[in-house]
Amino acid sequence: MKRFLIIVLTALLLLSTACGPGSIKALAASDEQETESSISLFPRFDLAFVGDTMPFYDDGKMNIFYLADQRDGKTGYHPWALMRTEDYCTYEDLGIVIPYAESGLEQDIALGTGCVIKGQDGLYHAFYTGHNDIYAPKEAIMHATGEDLEHWTKIPEDTFTAGDEYSKDDFRDPYVFFVEPENRYWMLVVTRTKETGVIVKYTSTDLHTWKDEGILFEDDMGYGTNMECPSLLKYKDKWYLSFSDQWPDRVVHYRVADNISGPYQKPEKDTFDGNGFYAGRLETEGENLYSVGWNATKIGHDDMNDYDWAGNAVVHQLEQQADGTLRPIENTKVIDTLSHKIDPSPVAMTETVKVSKDKCEFSGDYYELVQFEPFDTAARVEADINGVSSDSLFGISFAPDIENAGSLTYLFNVKENRIEFYNIPELFDSDPQSFMDFSFKEGEPIHISLLISDGVASLYVNNEIALTARMYQSQGMNWQFFSIKSAVSVDNVQFFN
């Protein structure tokens, strides 16, 4: 089966010179500018690409602090910047709020991930990583305070480094919160001990001096990986710990517990998204729960290449299930904003497809596709897929070549129980760039929602999983639903902007 598909798709999905690296890089130039649309589902600004995010909900607004990846070649790097939103569709740019040090001889010539809280003293407190490659140790936990979220005063005397039992150079990403029953603060720190990654716990009553309370959580995946950018909060009746594995998969994981001290259990599906979503941290305003991370640019801003570091912010809303597990769902505020219906205008590109305004019926003969007009601004696609069988292959493609075959593809691979993203035209000729396991059930319909903005796409399937991908050519070029020898139908197709 695999060899047959390689032969079929190599013949049909050739990448023409019109979609070669040159045109990709030309399109990528728009990645250096803000979108013309007032709506940006995956924001970034001219200032920098969005690195590790540090969400903080305050005064009715989601404040997203982030490591600003300026890529300017300077000795110092990754100052903290701030964006703010109320609807997750429009974002206010507040610029740099915590700069890196002026001298390469200072601990924080590079800033790393941290967090912001409002202390019991009424001040805002930022805790962050200070990184300097010429220092020993290289990493330290540092502190700043402010009367608002835009103006901060660093407090260098509060800086502390790892004890002898932890790695001196891997000691970062502080996450601080107040534990009311204990009347003290907890700080989680990422580090290593005995050749494995751990998240350790520190406590404080004044936010200035911290006591080591030992390991809260140790890598339970068997890789010994660093568990970066942790967050820990209570949502409804459960405690949730999230982190991102630095290797080998580079995805966001979460664990669940009935109380703050654990034990933290690994759910059967412990991820929200694939490797196109990293460093997601949990935050809630009380009613809704979110994971806020980023989707990376591609090396050389070329769709065909691997992921780089930093790019656009991505916010998933999470829904708690009856058993306490979490699922990524369409952001309800995004749905409310992207509610203007537009005409899908499908065009059958193969004779065997039956097409109406909101329905595409594939016969199951060979390779079939239906094409749609480009999205030039942020958009949302909703559809239901019916007729799924145990070996169905179908999906969504972007950036068609002169053969009308796409080179950037979400593939629903039912036989393998996976939803995959390929950034090459020859499907199965190599491994997908991203994927998520998904349990297909023969004959049961699948609901999909696709959010597209600023060269980034997030696909939600049955509000069970998400799969985010960088696709510079997902806007400004035609795109398609397709089927490979699978008699499925795509029903109730709706577009919104």
C-alpha cells in the first residue's frame, strides 16, 4: 500500500518551479510585517518573533509576556516583550518591558523564561532566567518588581542559583504562584539531577528569599529530558501541571492530580498538539482554561525546511472532561469574532467529484480534489467528514502546483490512526513533519475546524486534538480538500472571517 501511494503521489504531487524555494522566500517577506487584517489569531509584531510565552490574566485582559527573538546579531538577546488581548483576535503591542543587561559581563545579558504574578503586597513581580554563557553557573533565577505591567525595576540582590544537588547550567523557567492554605508562595524551577530532568519546588513568604523544598516532579517519559516552561494551577476540581519536553519530541505535555502535592498522573493522551506548538503554559481567568505557546518559523523562512525557534503566539482553549482530562477546543471568543460567513465557491478539479455549495462527495476513484479560493486574511473553516472507512486517506492541502496538487498537507491517515502534516509534495516519501494520534471510528463523522492567520494554521478535530503548522503559503494561494481512493464526503462546509 505504501509503495503504491508513493508511486501515485509522486506522479501527481510534483512541486513545480512556481512553488519552489524562490517563491516561498518571496512570500515569506510578508512574515517580516504585520498582517493587513486587523485580526491576527497567531500574533507577532515587527519588533521580534515570539519565543517562550508567559501568560498572566489581570484586570479582564490576557497579558502575554514573551521572549522577543529579535535576530539582530547583538550580544544580548531575548528581552521580555508584552502583548495584550481581550478577544484572542486583536492584540495590543506594548513592546519591550524588561530589557537584557547592557554589559556582556552581567548575569542577564540574555533573558530566559519566567512568570509574572501580583503579590500580596500589591506589587507585580516578574521572575525570570538570567543566562550568560561565560558565567559559571550559566543560569540564575532573577527578580523584578513594578507598579504596573510595563515598567519594572530589577532587584539583583534577589538572584539565586542552583544548589549542589542540581545542574548549575540547567536551572531556569521559574513559575511562581501563591498557595493560600499555606500562606506562602511556591516557585517551580526546571533543572537536572542524576542525569534526568526534574521540576523542583521552592517556597517563600516574601518573594525575596527562597527555600529549596526538593523535587516536585521527575521525568516519567523515560528520556531524561528537560521539562521546560512548567506551569501549575488549579482548574475546577483538579490540579494541572504542564511542561514541554526539550527532546526528543518537543511538544507540550500535562499531568493531573487531585491535590497540589500530587501524585501527578499521566493521562492516556497527555498532549494537546504536535511539534508545531511549543512552550505552552496554562492560564485561566477562572471560567476558561488556556494553553499559551508559540509556532516556530521555518529555517530560511522556507516551507520545505525544519522548524526554527520562535515565531507566532498560539492560544488553545482547553476543556475539562468528566474524568479530569483536558482537550483543546476552538476558542469560543475567536468563534464569536470570526462569525461573518463567506461563500466557499468550491470547484471540482477531478470529474468524479460531486460538488455543491457546502458539500463535496468523493467517489473513491484514484486521486480526487476540490479547490477553493485563497484566504487573504484570518479565516475559519468548519466542516463534517462522513463515510470514513478503516483505510481512508483524505485531507486538506495548500499551495497547489501547476498539476493542481498541494505541497503542504494535513492528511487523515485512518489506517495508522494518525492525523499528519507534510511539508513536502510527495506524501509518504518521508516522515510527516508533525502528527497527532487520533482514534478513528469507522462510519462515525468527524468535525473539523481550521483557523488560518499570518502563515500559521491550527486544525481542531472533534474538539479532541489540535495540530498546528507553519505554512507560509496557507494564505494568498488556492487550497483544497482531497481524497485518495476514499469515498468520503465533506459536508456542511462553512467559511468565516
